[in-house]
Amino acid sequence: MQQIIKRQMEAQLLEALHSMPVVALIGPRQVGKTTLALSVADVINKETQYLDLESDVDQNKLSDAEAYLKRFEGRLLILDEVQRLPDVFRIIRGIVDERRRKGERNAQFLLLGSASRELMQHSSETLAGRIRYLELAPFSVPELQAAKEWQYDQERRWLRGGYPDSYLAEDDKKSWLWREDFIATFMERDISALGIGIAPVRMKRFWKMLAHYHGNQVNLSEVGRSMELSHTTVRNYMDILTDLYMVRQLTPWSGNVKKRLIKTPKIYLRDSGLLHNLLQVHDMESLLSHPGMGTSWEGFVVEQLLLQTDSRWEFSYYRTAAQAEIDLVLRTPDGQLWAIEIKRSSSAKPARGFYEACNDIGVTKAWMIHGGEEQFPLPHGVEALGVEQFLALLMNVSK
């Protein structure tokens, strides 16, 4: 499976390298960025050199970074975990501009990072016009469906999440233990390696608290009081987890309506498997009986949908003080406004507040996405369909 998925993304990465002098492949740890980069090194028509900036040996090579990097003219240089050396972006710019004057215009640097695009851009502003970003996420539903020699299992993907070693584990117990190790490593090593001065125990406690807010707005003051932290510090912690691909903050709809709107972002833990570990949900039976089952499913669907959109799409949620609500509002590239209600059961029906919200903002289309496979109409022009069906529709529109 990993080989098939790798080749799908490999084509995008190769195209980017043929178009730009610098490409940044970003995403959380353990999703296969290094594997993908090294596979590209095997097929690109250029000599390559790989440096891992987590390695003391490779970091020492860059003690005089400019002199070292200039040695690789005519080659593709792969820098792994590049967020550890933010000063290198300024040096790369000078090298790229110098080589451009000599006629070398593409495939010079491939940067791998486990910090967000926003965080990377803060360090790489000097590379504007010279860099393209690609995000590699955990396994998505369409990727798993495309892996023909494996049978896609919706419940398995929902329970275990999309990290390759978690999804592909021999059984649920081994998947659980892999996720426990991932969380521990993230807390004890990755946070401190980025120079973020937060005690691992405190950050894990905060992350667990966020898991209980999954699919809802976070009451920053309430969290702050329970952890003896200021409102500002809580916001900073949440932004850190967002920058490191652990949390997604879904912004509220910002259109003009004569209603009192909830204006706090709604948060989701991006990987459903990590969410279930933090909630102590060990297996499918536990998940289906858990009080957070509905919001877990909602977050799983939201993440799958947003992974299939690009920068041409806008997304938000809508909620009024009177509880008229749309789980996800999508503005398509051609300006349509889609309202999406998310239910696990295909026999569920949208609440009255969903229809009211659709009228409030004047949606073009309204959908209810469920866990089954049937497609059928609901009252007031709402169409119900399964998550896999909607993803296929979304991918077609996104082409």
C-alpha cells in the first residue's frame, strides 16, 4: 500500500521540482516525507544529496552552511527537518539567485519539515517566488481506496487514524501502542526540539483537554483556570499544536447576517486515531458507545473533506446563539456555497437548526454526509450520501 500511495504523491512532487528551484514537502512526523523524498531521488534525472538535520553529524556539516551548500551545484539537495535550521533559508535564497543567473532554474533544494506552512513561511519569507509547498498528510480515504491490493475499511481508518504504521498495524492493540509511542515522542522530543519551552506533562494534559472539546469551541478561560494558565498562554498552546499538524481550527462563517453568531473557532484533533488514544477509546465497540462518538465521526469527515480541497476553496462553520448550525460551510472555486451536515447513521435527519442556517446564509447546495453507501433526497433540497461518495464528488469538482 505504501508504495502505491507514494507513487501518487511522487508525480506531484516531481512536477513541482521540475517547475521550481525550491520545493518544501511539509506535514506531521511519521507520514512518509523522507520515504517519498528518497524515492524521488531514485527517479529524478539529477544527482542528489540527503542531509538529516536531526543528525548531529549532518548539522555539523552546516557549521559554514553557505560554503557547504554551494558545493552541490547541479545536484538536488534534500534537507530533512529543515525547521531546525531557520537561518538556512536566507542562504538558500542567495544560492538560488546566483545559480539562476547561470541558467540553473529548477530542482535545486527539496526541504522536508514537520512544522506548518505558516511556521515555515515565517522563516522562509526570503524565498518568495522561489518555493512551492506541498503537504503530505496521513493516509486519506481516497488514497486507501486507490490501493487495490488492500481492502479499504472505513471503521479501521476512523478508529486507528491515518498514520501508516497505525493503520497498517497487525491488530488494534499494536496500533494503539504505536500511537501511544507517537504521542510520547511528540511530547518529550519534538516540542522541545523546536525550542518550545513547555513541559511535556503540561502539554499532554492540555492536549487531552482539547480532545474533550473536539468538534466544539474551546472555552479558553475555563481551560486556563483548570491549568492555572492565562488566556493568552492557552491560545499559544493551541496555536502550537495547530502549527505542528495536531489540531485544526475551523473558523466561524464571516458573512453578513442579522443574527448573533458564535465567533470562536471550532477545534478538531486532525487524526482520529490520536484523538481516540487521548480519549482512552481502545476499540470499535468502545468508540460506538462513547459519548464523543458523534463529534469523533464529524471530525473524521471534516478532515477527509478538507484534505481534498486546495487554496481556491474557503471553509468555515456556522452557528448562531440560537443554535442554528451548519457543521461545515464550503465555498467552491466557482463561488457556490455548500452546507454540510455530518451524521454517522444514514437514518439520522438534519436538525431544524440546519435548515434555518441554510436559509440564513443562502446556500447553493445542502448535503448530509453519513457513514453508509446510499444516496437519497431529504426535505428542502438536502441530498444525503456516504462520505466516500461525497469525497469522489469533491475530488471531481477540485480538478
